[in-house]
Amino acid sequence: MDVATQMINAALRPLRISGNQIDRFKLFVCAGSRIAQRESIYTNYGPLRIEASFHIPKGLSYVIEDPTGKRGRRFAWVSRKAEDK
């Protein structure tokens, strides 16, 4: 398991994801990052969709739940270290 996958699994753990709930989550990353070239990454909870954005600085990434209307969205930082340019 690579470092990125370990960081993602660590961020997902406190969200208490069960069953197929992983389908409701996305990993948001900088469009210029290596992981942004992938559509998904396999985690301990199943495949997690990756969403690349030019609005996210390199070094920042987070996981957020799609809105369901039932309750608030679950959120977790994966990486909060923005790289200086």
C-alpha cells in the first residue's frame, strides 16, 4: 500500500463508513497532482472517486460526502500542507 492510500484510509477511518457508503464520497485533489490523473483509488472501504480541481492548491486534498438531504455532509482532510511556489 502506498503512502497516498494510507493517508486516505486514515482520513476515512473516523467517518465510520459502512457497506457501500464509499460510493457517496469523493476525494478532491489539485489538478496538477499525480493522483489527479486517476479516476479512482482503491481504499479499505472500496473504490473512492477522484475529483481534480484547479481551485485546490497542490498539497491540499480532502474527502467529502455527496449531499443526501438526510443530514450534513461528512468531511475529512487528507492533506493540509499547501506547497509554496
